[in-house]
Amino acid sequence: MPLANKRPGGRILPARRLTPQVEPQQQFEKLAQAINEIYKHNVSQLSFEEYYRTAYNLVLSKSGSLLYNGVRTVLETHMRESVERGILHLAQAADADPTTENNEAFLFSVRLLWSEHVTAMLMIKDILMYVDNVYVKTAHLPSIYEMGMCVFRDTVLLPPPLSSSAGNGSSGLSARVVKAVLRQISGERNGEEVNRSTLQGISNMLVELRDAASPTRAVFEVILEPQLLSESRTYYHDLAEQRIKSLDAPEYARKAQADLDAEADRVQAYLASTTDRLLRGVLQDELVTAYAPDILVIPNDGLTQMLDRRDIPALGVLYNIYAPLSQPLGVLRTGVMNHIRLQGGQITAALLAPGSSGGEVKKAEAASEVSSLGVAAKTVMALRWVQDILALYDVYDEFFHKSFNEGASMRSAINDAFIEVINANNRAPELLSLFMDDNLKNGLKRRAEQDVDHLLERSVLMFRFLKNKDAFEHYYKVHLARRLLSARSESDDAEQSLVSKLKVECGSQFTLKLEGMFKDMQLSADMARDLRATSEYAALGLDLNVSVLTPTFWPTLAPAQQPVSITSESSKNNGDCDDGDPTAIVLPHGTLRESADAFSAYYLKFHSGRRLTWQYAMGNADLKVNFGGRTYELNVSTYQMIILLLFTDTESAEAEAEAKILTAAEIQQKTHIPEEPLSRQLQSLACGKYRVLNKTPRSREVSPTDTFSFNMEFKSPQYRIRIPVVSAKNNVETEKEKAASQAIIGQERMYLIEATIVRIMKTRKQMAHEALVNETITQLSSRFLPASKMIKDCVGKLLDREYLQRSPEDPRVYNYLA
Amino acid sequence: MVVLQSSDGKAFTVERGVAIQSVLIKNLLEDIGESDEPIPLPNVTAKVLEKVIEYCEYHVDDPAPIQDDLDEIPKRSDDIEPRDENFMKVDQELLFEILLAANYMDIKPLLELGCKTVANMIRNKTAQEIRTMFNIVDDFSPEEREQIKKENEWAEDH
């Protein structure tokens, strides 16, 4: 709507013409002149306001496009002249002789033009602000500043477009700039010094300028980066090729890391930050991924050597360059795992074939060698095995913490390898239990508290690695029982701590029985204390300590025995012998007999519904024995006590003449001790270190006709002597014992498998054989690894007992029968 | 302190914070640098410049306007502060001169205020009333008038 008012004297006056109506072109000339002055840094002479007003007037008088295009032309001309005047000859010099200095001079001149241009544009933009606010918006053109940037890009850098509309004769320096930059970088890589600040300026320029075709991307990204990456790739490719032939693994890794650091530093100093990731990728590809397996097996100093000599720093560097890349990391993991397998295998081989240097040993040979060793020696080797494995684990644990930066994948690699190694030795559960047993009995007092804790933790860790945890439970119970009953455990705290750690691992189901055993001991101790306070006790005349055991908790320790044991301490010498014991074993001594009865009576007062069955196999006794004038205190097993008491004066006069000489057969007849334990007891009394009895003949073997007599000549430097019996110590099992254990464990497993199958089928109703087997294995995996044959057998049994049936449609599928 | 000089030679001394509400003056000071020289404003008379300075002094502590909502949010014209409203109670000639000065000196809040004021003057008036108010000659030809009517039929109140 026209605002001009044609009537004179009206209220609105036309806009005042404060300057004469000058030709727009002339007005523009003023601005063009100003722009040139700005580029010459003659700013102080100018009147900002005047030029602002000029632009304002031009826009108002609808000469916006004249102004805009005119400005552009002025800028283009200026750029072109500057290049020809100050840059072109330097570009040519750098082309002809690409020394660092020439490149630098050329790049410096480009950068200088750029920064001058930026400074000038800021001022020009301000002067022409009215144009930006009003004209540019409606004409949908780039702002003055953006236009200035595009002019620079198109006039100075880019090669002339094929269909040139504006700017013919533009200089196309971009290719030369790129080349110069790359040459500088290459020079720096070779150790020359270059001017980083110039390079940074150039990079900033290229980053700020937008690409003409795709304005979301910077010119840097489009013309410099790709070439930079490809040149770097070639450079590092060749470098790696050389290095892999001449360097050892630690050195190679160190150099690679140094290169990565140097390039990262370079990017930070004078390249675009977006390049970092890409350039790093190139180095990783060429230096690491391409040669990942090869580096590890460099002869004379590869991965295995580094592991063997525990070169923690070198392993650390190696890990750092491998870890970010998934494929090399996988290769590293495999390498480490293989080495663990190798070393673990050597340790296990040493167990089976002592004295061999870990090479291949035939199983048959090894078995016969080993069986010729005594059980004690075997036990020592077994303990050594556990110790060596744990020591090896400590080594790798150190690697994990110090070299592998506690990376989760290395943790799992190490653990998996150890699981393999440990379970490759099928006696591992037994050996681990023996190890713990040994330490709990006598290892701990030498160690500090943290060591103890560390040891227990490591033991539990190895337990976690075991596949057949149920076997371990079996052995542990046996060993624990012996420890508790012979009061051999050194530290109750350690025992409890260990059990609670196992509980954390496996749940309370597992440790239920173990805890029951402890409870029994505790209750028995309490009862003994109470008993001691009573008057009946005083009448007994001997100090009786009875441990009452609940059958379900305790393993069967000796054949055909009910699990009640008696430990009795007798400080009386030579009491009466009494025949007629109602149990299988004859308790000869009158006082002993009475004590046992008294205890039973006392106990049954509190627990009337229970039945006590005495077990003499596990007890021990302290006897004061008089050997022809010298008195010694002997600690012997209950059986030994019973045997020895046979040799005391008896009431029956008829036996008196024979009292001191008895045959093995007679001893057996009188005591009813079964043959096998009897031989062992006799051996320990007559053939061992302490000859309490004389044996004729003097051989080790005990035959029924051998005779025994009391050794009045017995001497010993100590007053108190313990006569050891083989069965009291926890040892590596003999073949026979092992077979027995396996049978027990196997039996339990069958029950568990059957129960699991039934439970699975009950919920699923129908399942294919494969699926059933897999599900069973999964469910039982926390206790043991069942063989699929065993599962098949159990399925067969369940089919027989009609818990399951074969599906009529498909014989591989089973149905649950309710 | 900054010295502004109107077209008729009058000098006004104002605090820097007041002056730089005009983006023109702000850029000028940044690019050229501070000096004691007065800044000439040949486009603005003393009468108008005085009013503009008055506005700027009142609003010197206002927070900087947010650039974003320039085009997005539709503008209201009923949210003029009372003081500003009084400020704008001047004769039409001066009102339009203030608008032009605000435009020239690039003082967006003042420009906006001016436009709102004019908008309120126009609102709910017929075309003829507006012509009378602003003393505008109706110089459309009949054909033109017909054309315009057709184009704006949708906005007609029937």
C-alpha cells in the first residue's frame, strides 16, 4: 500500500532524502572503495556509519541485488589479484621443488590470505548488516559472510567448474594445497620439523569452508581427508611389512604404540578432530590387524617367550594395541589360552610321570611307575599338582591385573583355559580336597592372615572351576570327617570360613551336610562338658570323650559301620578284661565297658528315641604303659588299645601262661576285629617306627600264624608317643579306594540324573531325546557334567519303570507318564 | 560514554550500555574502536533521537532477546507494557519516524513495539477508516479493486 501522500499539508511526509538522489551505481562505488580499503587495513580512515547508511539507502531504493552482486564481484576480483600477486609463484616453486621450506612458504601465503579474508569479512558483514537483515532474507540468498566464504572457496581453491558461469580464470589451488600438506606430513613422519601452526591454519580454513556440492560437509572432509588416509595407509603398510621381518614382538608393539600416539598428537595439533577416528583405524588396520597372528609368533621373542619370562610391561603394550580391535584381541586370547593349556598340561603330566620332563609319556608306563611309589609320596605329588596349578594361576592373574588392564575378555579367556586344564585331570576334585585338607591340618600356622585368606580364596576359585563338584563334595566330606574326628584341624576359623565360601559358590544345599558335621561335633563337645560336671562321670575313673554323629551328614568311613564313634582317653593302666561284648567288636576292659554304657545311658536320657551304634574304627586313646619299669604315654587308636589290652594281666588264670604271646589268629578271635584293619593295626604296633609289640617272624606281612608279644625292651627318647596308623591319614586313594569312591559318586549321579529327567518331563510333558539330554546337562551343570551315555541309561531305566514312554508318532520323542 | 549526533547537529551523550542496544552502534564500536568522536546519524533528527534514547535508557537492563523465536511464534500485540504504551502516545508523524529510526539503527525491541502500536491502530477498522486515519489516497482503479476483493474474499466477514 503506497504510503506517499499526494495532498500537500498531509500528516505523513515522504521519507526525507538526506542525501541527494544519487545513482545507485555511484553509491555502490563508494562501498566498493570501502571494501578495498578494508582489505588494505586502512580502517581508521573510514566512517562506518556512512557506509552502513549507503547500504541502507541502496536496499531501501530497491537496489539490493545490485549491491549484493556488486559486493561479490569486488571480492572475487580482490581474491584473484591477491593469488596472482602473492601466491601463485610460491605454488609453482613448491611444485617444482617440494622441499619443506617451499611447501611451508606456499601454505603460509594461502593461510595468510585466508585469515585476512576472514577478518575483512567480519567487518564487511557488519557494515552490510542491514542487507543481511532485510534483503538477504527475502531474496533467500546466503548471508554476506557465507557469500564471502564461498567466493574464497570458488576463486582461490577450487578448480574452475566445467560450465563456468561466474569467476573465469579462478586459480584452482586446492590440489596443490593438498599435495603440500601431505608432503609436510610425510616429512614430519620422517623426522623433519614442520611448522605446525601454518598447517593448523590451513586445516581450520578447510574445515570452515563448506563443500559446494554437499554443503553439510567441509572441504577438508571432501578433498584432504581421503587423500590423507590413503597416503597414510600406504605408508604404514610398507612400514609394517618391513618391521615384521626385523623386529621382535615387544619392539614391534612398542613402535606401533608410538606411531598411534604420534598420529593422535598430529591430529590434535593440526588436523580436524573428526579425522582422529579414521586415521587411528588406518593405523590399526595396517600395523595390528594385518599382522595380528604373526606378531605373536615372531621367533625368538613372541608371545610365549613374553609370557614365560613374565615381561609385564611388554605384554601390557601388546595388549593395549590389540585390545580395541576385536579380531586381534581374539588372536591374543587364543595365544594366551594355548600357552596356559601347554603349561597346565606340563604340570599335569609331571603328576602322572614324575621325573619326566613333561614330554609325551605313555599312560601304561606312567601308571606302573606311579603305582610303584608309596602312597605318601603320591600324596605329596598330588599336593604339588594343586600348588603348581594355583601358582600358575597367580602368574596369569598378575598378567590380568598389570598387563591386560583387567579386561573382561582376558579374564574369561584365562578362566576358561584353566577350567580346561584342571578338568583334564580327572582326579582334580580329590586332589583339591587333599590340598585343602593338608593346609587345614598343618599348613596354616606358618602363614600370616592375609596369606591364609588368599589361600582359601584360591582354593575356592579352583573349586569353582571344577566340572565335577559332586565328586569334590564326596572327598571333602571324607577328609573333613577324618580331620574332625582325629581333632587334626588346626584352625576352626579357617574351616568355617572355607565352608561359608563354598556356600557362597554353590548354595546351602551343598554345604548342608558339612555344616551338619560341624554341628555334631559342637553338640558332642557341649554334651561332654555337661557330662563331666555330673557325679556319674567322676565315678567312671577315666576321661571319656564321645562324638555323636548323625548318619546322614557323615560319610561312611569304614566298611559296615554305623556312624557313631567313640574317642576315649584312658589314663588308667592295665584294667580288667571283660568278654561278652554284645557288638561285633569286643571291648575287653571292664572300665571301658562301663564307661561306654554310662555314656549311652546319659545320652539316651536326653534323646530317648534314638539308637546309638558304637564305631571303634575311628577312635583314639591315651594309654599309660609300663615297659619293664619305664612308663610311656602312648596315643593309639581304639583298635590298637583293644589289642594291647589283650597283653595285660587277665583275670583268668588259665590264660595267664599265654597272656604274653598271641597269634594273629587268636587276636582276631578274641577281639573280632576284621582281618584287614587288624593287619594294619598289628603292623603299626609291631613293624613301624615304634615297636610296642614283637612280631615273629619279623616280616611286614601278617599271616594268621604270626605271633606277637609285648616288647618289654621298648625304649624311646620321648615320654609321649603317637603310634600312627595308616588309615588315619588322608592320602591319595589307592586304585581300589578310587574305584569304591567312583562307585559311590556314580550311584549318586544316577539318582540325580533320574530325578532331573523326571522333573523336566513333568513340566514339559513331551520332549525329543536330544533336547532332553541337553536340558539335563544344563540343569546339572552346577554339580557335575553327566556323560550322555549315563543319561541314556537313566532314560532306559525310566522307560522300564514306566515313568516315560516313547511317543508312538516319533520314537525319538518321549512322553511323560503321570 | 558514547556521543550520538543527530542530523541537525545536536549531540547526545549516553552510556555505552544504552547505546549498544542499537546493533548498528554496537558493531560500529566493535569494528572501529572506541573514540571520543561523536557518531553521526544523518538519518535521524534530534527530536526522534531523543525519543529513541529515552526508550533505550529505560530498557538498558532488559535481558538480551532470544534470536530463535523470530519467525516461529506468532506475535501478539496486546502485551505492551503500560510505560511503553505511554511512550508511544505521540503524533503519527513522530511515531513513524521512530519506526524508521529503529529500523535503521537496528533496535529490534523498539521496532517491534512500534509495529505493535500501529497494528493496534489498524485493528478492526475498515479500509476506508484506515485511509482516513493515515491520510492515504485511494488510487486503485475499479478493476484493481475488483481483483483485490476477489483475492480476499475468504477473509470477509459476511
